[in-house]
Amino acid sequence: MARPERFELPTSWFVATHSIQLSYGRVLIHLGKTSLALMLAGQYQKTGLNVLFVNFEAVLDKHWATKLGVDTSTLFLWEGPVLEDGLNAVEEATKEGLVDLVIIDSLDSAAPRGELHKKGSSGKPGAARDVDDDTIALKARTMSQWYR
């Protein structure tokens, strides 16, 4: 299938400041960002396009995704906590032309590899860290390098 230069999906979504509200008959449904992204993925799939869903929380409810219109059997799904691995999955899928839409969910939950292997100030794994620990800076540097 030839990919259009500009792709538009017809929607009837009403976007509020912090939540999504859909009217389904007499029922009002409140949805979060993940649900909205899954609905968008389902719309892309219905037109024959491929979607990569990168989930750093690794808790995608496939039953809920199916209810939102996602065909989980054709969804490219990457799950895991390591930031670099998720970004590599995005890079590989896009370079190979395998996907038309990339959804990165819960980027806040992504941890750079260096953070996962870092020990707290006491030297024990998982120990409390000092204010001087640069985990936020490490994530920012990793993202910056990837965007280049």
C-alpha cells in the first residue's frame, strides 16, 4: 500500500484540558493519554498502516487495547524499562520502513541503562541517592544523543 504524504484521520473526539471525554450513547467515558494513543493506533490499523507501540511501563492491557480498536495481533509492541533499548527499537523500525506511526508511552518510566546499573551513594544497589546523582541529566543526554 502506498503511503500518503499527509495522512488525516476523521475523528469526533472532544479534547478537554487534562482528560478525554467521549460520548457513547448516554455514557460519558473519560480516557487518559494512553487510551487516546491506542484509539489512534486502531484508526491507523484500520486503514492498513502499521503501528509501533513502545511501552516503558510494560503493562499494556491487550484486552483494553482491543476494545479501543487495536488489532494486537498486528501491533508492533516493544516493552521494557531501558530507554536506549526502546529508542533502538524505534530507530530500527523506522529505518526499515516497517511502521507508519510510533507511539512512545510512559517515557517518564524509561530508565537509562546507566541509571539501572548505578548504585546509590552508600554503594549498595537500590540505596537512596543523593541530590548530586544525575539521573535526570543522564536521561536528558540520552534523549538528546538519540534525536541527533
